Amino acid sequence: MDERWGSRHHRKRSAELTDDREFSDDGEAAAALQIRATLVAFADKRLKTEEHRRLFLLLMLGDLPIDAPEAPNDLVRLTGKPRSTLANLKTDFTRMLKAALVEKAS
């Protein structure tokens, strides 16, 4: 057996960071990644079209407002969709998510 792969090299399973490299956000970044992954999986499973999946992610995860004329960009300008269409989709998507949570809880 190659000595490099011996068990003595795999005993330590944690990394030590120097003080200038320490980072702690109390798990917020991990929680945000988990939420994002869950929403992406939901969109992939429940939404039939690529356009609806894209709009779902923009509306539910994005930072852009639906309609903000004073801002440099918004979802109306980005997608070319009317404000009412995007607002209705967000309402529908929220309703779908709530229904999925109720379904999962029961």
C-alpha cells in the first residue's frame, strides 16, 4: 500500500484557521444555500416550463424588485413581462410553495 494513503494521513478531519481567516456567520450562509437548493429542486419538480422555472427563481430568490422605475433595473425591464403578470406569478408561486409545505407536513 502506498504510504501516502495510509490511515495516519486521514486521522485529522478538521482544519485549523489562523485568526485572520476565521469566518463565522452562525450558519447563515449554509442556511441560505439550503433554502436556495430547496427552491431550485421545487422549481425543477413542480414547474413545467423552463420560463416558469426561470421566473420562479428570479421572483423568489432574486434581489430585484418587480417594478421600480427609480432603480437602475427591475424585473419588468429584465424580463419584458408586465408588472401584473409578474405579481400574479409571484402570488401563484407563493401559493404553490405553501401547499407543498402543507403536503409535506401531513
